[in-house]
Amino acid sequence: MASLRSRRSRPNAQLSDSERLVPSKEKKLTGVVQKARLYPQNDSYAIAVFTILAIFSRFYRISTPPAVVFDELHFSKFVDRLLTGTWFFDIHPPLGKLILAYGSYILGYRPDPTFVIEKIGNPYPKSVKYVLVRSISAAFGVCTVPMTYVISRNLSISRASSILATSSVLFDFLGLIEGRLILMDSQLLFFCQVALLCALQLWKTEPRSAKRWIWLTLTGLSAGAALSIKHTALATPGVIAVVSFFGLHFLKTPLTLVECLYAGSCGLALYASTFYFMFNLLWKTGGKYDRFMPPHFRRTLIGAAEYDPAAKRVSFLRLFWYLNRRMVQSNANIKKRHTWESDWYHWIVNWRGVLYFLHKEARNNTTIRTQVYLLGNPVIIYLTLLCVVSFMMLLVLYARYRDHVQKRKMYRKLEQIGYNGAFLLSGWLCNLLPYILVDRAAFIYHYIPGLFYGQLLAGLMLDMVPHGVRIYLVMMLIVCMFSSFIYWSPWIYAVPLPNELHVERRWLPKWT
């Protein structure tokens, strides 16, 4: 220590060449050590940690409750019909159901013809390996967590802020509950994420390069896959298409018309192929579902009243067009109101959730209540809303004082945050605004894709905070997210509690 102090006290000119190099090395080494304390040594460590945490959170108590939960009533039936070749009709495209059915079939799931699901809450018999089907949803739910980190880093969000954005996906109740049941929203979010990540890679490629065509293909296919899960995925392919066609922010020049058409064709081809597989897999009458198809199709279904062994199937394109038109019409014609429906402006403030499952029993003169209640993590929902509103205000202030901002040294960094933020804000808005025009019943789980863009925006906004403060802020927010997750975990994992403890957790009047 004495020699080090004496060396530092001498002027730099009196140091030898070797001594002159030491301080810069020490400074560099110190920086690495400090960084290692604050972050994982590199991004792969963070991805691994988040993957492990996601596996635990999505698969923990996945067999509970051992009964039909909310829309498992429909999707469990669709899985069984796909595996038995029985026709059915749904307002959503086939890919999500195909993945649930054949993914679980590979794991060992087999339909039980003696079990008929009649209503929500019906217990699954031991012969039905429902956990295998739930596991497919859980696997996609797991993947959405590390994917958030990868996308954040590709948007040039700092490691600390990326950790915050990823933690918000890890601990949010909406994606967590949907990803533990026989539902499709974990697949929906995953393929939207893949499409966004592929687009970010596409926009970095050089025109007419081999990499560009590879990423064009992958972007088109992943966007088509997202749309093949649910039509509500359209916002992500739409935003990607607008940026690509007009060459906004991420691109020096717009993609050519040929490139745009090629990517779109890849997506459309994948979308159409899912219907092709469904038409060829389902060959038995579906009873009441047959009426959704034209007579010439019903004549080909074995067991149908109009069945004709000599009948030939109509052309695929004709069937494809007919069924898609019928899906859209049926979706628009749903007029029945639902007890747990809510509006888009309820979702952004967590005003009301959905009671997915409820069981009551009396124990020692106490009512024990077991429930699954779909709700957003309050910390995450309000943090996201705060960041979205704050960013909108900053855009207004920038438009007013842009001449002053452009003269500041931090302008380049602020400019990048502004453009990336505008892109994420567009994703948030495009996922929400269509529901203003939707007249049918909608639910808080429809907010999942939009919330994801808001969570990324929250991470991006945090990069505007000074580095030292940012670290402590990230730590504090993650602690709050985790504490909220623990507090409301009985509503996620169907943990039996006395009724009064459930009442304590009802912080808003519309929560049940």
C-alpha cells in the first residue's frame, strides 16, 4: 500500500513506461469487478437464471386444481377432438390447438372417451392426464420470460433495465396463470415475441444480403405463427409491416416491395397450412359443429346425416376461405354478455379480473375457499401505466422544446430512447385500441400482448435514470413485484385459505 501511495504521489512524467500503464489497467479491472457485482458476468447467465425461475413459477402445483378451469372447458374438448379425428368449430385458427394436442400426445396424453366435460369445476378423472396438456402451455410460458430479456437487449436496453422488464414478465399474474392451464395465450405471446425478435434482426441486415432473406423468412413465418394462434396477434405483424414498409427508425431504407411481399407470403403460407392439416386430420362428424360448414363438406364427414362415401372434398382454397369468413362472422356475432367481462380501460388499471375457478368447503366452522383469480400483478400493471403515460408526456415536451433538447450532449441517447419508445408505445396502443370498437365480451387476458410492449417500455424508460440510481431502483421494484407475487400467490396456485384471508386481498371493489 505504501509503494502504491508513493507511486500515485509522483507526477505521471516521473513514472516509467511500465508504471504509467498500471493505473489504466487497474481502472479497467476495477470497472469489470464492479460490473460483475451488479450484473451477471454476461447475458447468458441472466437468461439461465430467468429460465430456471420461470420453470419453477410455471410448473409449481401445475396439477392444482385437479378440475376444469375456465376455458379449459372448450380447449380440452378441442384437444380430444383433434386426437380422435372429430370435427369441431372454433373462432380461433388451429395452430394453438394443434400444438396442445400433438405436443401432449407425444408426452403420453390420450383422450378418455368415457369422460365428457360438462361444466367448469368438473374434476378430472385419474384416467385423464390433463397435466401433460397443461405442461405444453407451461413450456411456452417459460420461454416468454428469457425471450423478454433477449428482446430487451436487442433494443439496446441496459442490463439492469432488461432485468427489470424480464422480472415484470416473470412475476406478472396474467401470463403466469394463462401459462399453467390448457389455454393458448402463452403460445400467443411467445410467437409475438419471436416475430418481434426476428424483425429486430431483420432490420439490422444489409440489403440484398443472404442474411436479409433468412430473417425475412423467419420474420414472416413467426408472424404467421402468431396469427395462427389467435387473430388478436395481428398488432405485432402490423407494427412490423409498417416499420418495414416505410423504413422507420430501425432501417436506413425501407424494405423493397418484393421483400415485403415475400415475408407476407411466408406468413400466409404457414397460416393456411394449419388449416390444411386440420381439414385432413378431422374426418368424423362433430355433431352440432357440422352446421358451421357447407353441405359439400358435411357429406365427407363419417357419421354425419349427409355422409356420402362417394363424396369428394371440395378444394382446399374454397374451404379455407369459407371457414375463415365464418370464424370472423361468428366472432363478431357473439352478443351474449359475460359475468366476468371488462373493458380495455379496466385492464390498464387492473380494475377487474376473472374468476377462473372456485371451490368452497366448511372446516371447523370456517369456510375454506380455493380459487384461481386472473388478475394483473398490481405493482407491474401500475408501473407499466406510469411509464406509458410518462413517455407520452415526454413526447409532448420534446415536441415543444425540441430545439433546446437537440443542443444537449445527451441528445443522441435520448433520441434512440425516443425512437425505440415510440415503437413500443405503438405496439401497446395497437394491441389496445381495437378493443374500443369491439362490442363482444372481452377479458383482462386480452391485455397480455399489449402489456408486454408496456413492460419493455418501462425498462426503456428506466434507462433515462442515472446509472447509480437505476441499480437501486431496479432492486426496489423487483422486491415489490416479488412481494406482490407472494401475497397473491394463493390466487395463482389455488391455495386453500379461510375466506377472511381472501377478503383481505380484495383491494379494489371489483376484485372477488
